[in-house]
Amino acid sequence: LRATIEPVKNMRIEISANRTESSNFSQYYIYSSQAGYFSSSNKLFTGSFSMTYNTLNTTFEKFGNQYFSQAFENLKNYRLVVAKRLAAKRMESPYAAQYKYTGAINPTTGFPDGYSPTSQEVLIPAFLAAYSGKNPANIPLTAFPDMFSIKPNWSFNYTGLTNIKFIKKYFQSVTIAHTYRSTYSVNSFTTNLDYREEDGLSWVRYALGNFIPEREINAVSISEQLSPLISIDVTMKNYIMAKIEVKRSRNLAFNLNNAQINEMQSKDLVIGTGYRIKDLAFQINNRPFKSDLNIRANLTFRNDIIILRKLQQISGNEQLNQPTSGQRIINGDITAEYQLGPNFTASVYFKRNFNEPKVSTTFKTVNGSFGISLKFSLTS
């Protein structure tokens, strides 16, 4: 689904929402000489899934001591709520009495029978509830939420400030922009060959006691970008240009096999300026040139980190969080560009990069470059 809204002149809002599920089917056919026909076996479905989601409720969460995360703490606590809901749903099945299922609490884990703290069916709904900021008592009990769970993404662009007389007096253009993107994905799934459905549920268990899910999932993820969170781009009447842009991103990769989350966060601040010298003219070997000289300078501050979070509980409110990589980066660049012909552009640039790592396994680095670039385009 995609829609474009213009509530007022020069304001453009684009809204998009999607849900994508792909699957492939394979099976083996074996010929029986006694029966005289082919019989099928090992029916297997594989595929992937993704949908637009919304995790803004936890986007701006601040870490505590030792990278403590309240969203991750909620994930640990929400598992029990989800497990009890799954057990209650199973007890409603007419087969519960036949299989003598009572949802009894395991005295070792404190979780209901068949739904341990590391069960796939428990972890995924708890993960979605924790990082979307939703109530675990209402989150859908599935790794594949339906159409009603789709959340929209959006982008916003406004160029109408120059309609104000005071601003129009000094500025040629003023653009304000904002974009939000968030996607929940099941990277891959495979049907479980041991799954046997009875009234919508399977009563077959793994060796450790968890019920076997219909689809085996190794990992799920949430990818979120505010790119930009806010951007203001202006051009003044005297051809001075200025831009400030704030960006954030977050990626959460949840490995269900070892119950670990890789959380990557990135924050960017971009400050830019420029100046256009109109109709700069000069000669080379008596050949005249006349074009605009565009001078631009940008300064980027970037702060990113990757944290490995383990679901293993130590005691109380403690968490097992380990930063595996991260860095503070300052990038600066200056570029001057001049068009020598309809398809020929020359530019001079200087770049400087400062990199300060957050882990002790890498070192500080400083890089710089200077050069001249000539670009020729074959298209008009």
C-alpha cells in the first residue's frame, strides 16, 4: 500500500505499508514396484517474510550502566507472559485431556510445560512486544503477524516556508525533511517434518520438552532508520547554502538458536555549507569558459556501536551485554566543482577522517586525501 498526501501547499507526505511472504515447496516421489505408483514424502516448505513495523516507542531509549537496555529487560520478562498465554490456548484444545496436558509450571524454569524460556514460539512474540513497546498480553502469538498488524512507514517534505514574506526576503529555498522506515523480517523458515497438526496444534515435542512449531526459524530481525530524523536545507539570496541533518538507525538481529541479540545503533550529525559563484569566467589558451563555481564543505559526526546481548540471566536486573565493535568518526570534506562544458566537469577535493574505536582490539586512525577529479558524460 502506498499513498501520497498534500494536506497543504508545498507539504508532501508519503505513506507506505507492505507485507511480503515468499515460499518454495519441494517433495520427493518414490516409485513402489509393488503398488505400481509413485508416492510422495518429505514435503518441505521454505521461505522468508517481512512487513513494515513500528518500533518508535523504544527508538530513543538511553542505555544504562554496562549498556543496560530496558527494552531487552522487557523481552526477558515478557517471555513468561507469552508462555502462559500459549499454555492457556493449548489447554482449550479438545486434545488437551487426551494428551493429559495441564500447563503445569516447571519448577526449574518457572515456565509452563512445553514452553520454556528459549522456545521459539515464546521468544518471537516477546521480542516484538518488547521492542515495539506493546503489551505482551495483546501481542499476536505468531512469528507471522497478519495484515492488521502492519504499521505504516512515512516520509515528510516541506518547502513552503519561503511563502512567508520575511523568510522569502533572505532565502531562495528552505526544505525541511523527515523519513521513518522500520521493517520486521523472518530471514528464513523451514517447515518442520515432525509437525503433526491436530485441531490447529501439534502435540509432538523436542527431546527437551518444548512443543515443535510448524515452521523452524533460526533468526528474526528489526531494521529501523530515521534517515533523516530531521533535515533542514537552505539556499540564501546571496547563494550561500547551508544544511543540518540528524540521522539515526538501529538493527536488531535475534538469533533464536543461541538466544542472543546483536544490536547495532548509529547516530549521525551532518553540518554542511556551500557557496555558488555565479558565471565565473576565465580563459585557457584563449578559449573562454563561463560557468558557476560550486564550493561545498561538510562535517559529519558519527557514533555507532554493536552490542551482543545474551538472554542468560545472571541475577536480579543484571544483563550480559558485550560491546563487540563501535567507533566515533569525524569526517570533513571540501569540494570545488566547475563545469567546463556541457558534458565535462572538473572538481578539486580535500577529505579528512578521524576514527576513534570503542573497543580495545582496534586502534585510532586518521586518513586524508586530496585530488582533482575530471568527469565526462556521454549523455546529454
